[in-house]
Amino acid sequence: MNVDDILTYLVLSMLTMNALRRSGIKGVRQIAIAIGICVLYAISDEVHQLFVPGRSGQLKDVLLDSGGTIVGAALYRLFGRRG
């Protein structure tokens, strides 16, 4: 388990949530879009690694990154700016 990747996606998710809020997108739609963007990015990162010598794309990594994404979105909803 790579904690760095999980924390990276946690932060990416929180920044995406903030950007969406500032764009006027809030609530469930904000959460769904933020998670969607971050999970798609995690998938694209693993696909990219398939073409890098010595690296391999792993479904496990996408799932761990997605977990970080979900935790980041939840933390933002709990502690992020309101309004």
C-alpha cells in the first residue's frame, strides 16, 4: 500500500471539491463530479504506466487511489468552507 498515492488523491479530491464549490456546484453533484474526475485520473495514470518500461498498471492502485479520493471528498464536506 502506497500511502503517498492515497494522500495525493485525498488532496486532489479536496482541491477538486473546492474548485467545484467556487464554480457554484454544490451538494451531491459536487461530490459525484469530484469523485468522477479523480477516479478517471487514477485510471488514466494506471493506463499510462502500462506504456512505461519497468512499470505496470494495477487495479489495486486505482482502488486505493479511489479510496483516498472518497476520504478527501468526505473530509471536505465535513470540514470545508460552507457557502
